[in-house]
Amino acid sequence: MAQPATAIDVDEIARIIDAHTYLEGPLLPMLHALQEAFGYIPEQAHAPICYALNITRAELHGVITFYHDFREKPAGRHVLKICRAEACQSVGAAAMADALLAKLGLDWHGTTANGAVTIEPVYCLGLCACAPAAMVDDRVVGRVDAAKLDKLLAEAGA
């Protein structure tokens, strides 16, 4: 389970890096393992990863930021992903998302002040016939509107 941002265990970081260093193409499995352990890729892991794999910080940053599921800071207790693909946009998802972000006072990837929910964009949840779609943690929800979003947020404690 993820640890709070203030409790980064550098020994755990070293153990994870060492466990993946000898794989062919170790960076992605290493990053996934770090995120599984901490809930995000801690800054304290960047230098040891770069050293172990002989890559630059720029290369590491490029990989972390390229893949949307990697985080550079902890997420809220729940993650609400809102589909941004064309099918969902065509039935009002963009306006709905903009209204939600404005209501919460957040930008994409922002977390509510109480730490309950992080709002993220996602590009297709495969629920195009039931657009607009969203996902709370691992639960996909179709035909989302403002009222359903409010209910999802309330259930998540936002």
C-alpha cells in the first residue's frame, strides 16, 4: 500500500531498484514497482535510478511524464478519471469536466484539499456507447452527468 509523502524509505527504494536492475529493459518494471510501493515515483528515487541504469535525469523525467499512469506526487485516496476521447467529448464530457474542475477549484491532476480525490484525464475507457464515461479507482461508470459526478465525489469523500 502507498506510504504518505513524508515517509519515504530510501532502503525500500534501493531494494526495488536492485531487484529490477538485472532485467532486460528494467526501467518500466522498476517505475511500476516504485509506484506500487509508494503510490508515486518519489524524487528520492530519481538519482539512484539514473545511477543504476546509467541514464540522465532528463531521460528519466521523459519516461515518467510520457506515461500518464506514473505520478510524481501522491494522489488522493481516490482517483476520478474523466474520459477526454472524442465519443465522450461529443456528448458534453469536456464542458462537464471543466465545470467540475472549476467547482472544485482544481486543474487536471489536482487533489481536493481534504486529500480525498484526485481528478485526472484519461483518453478512452472503452465505454463509448455509454458516453460520457468516468472511472473512480477501478470502477468504470457510464452515462455520467453532473449529478452522477456529484454522487461519485460524495461517495469518495470529496
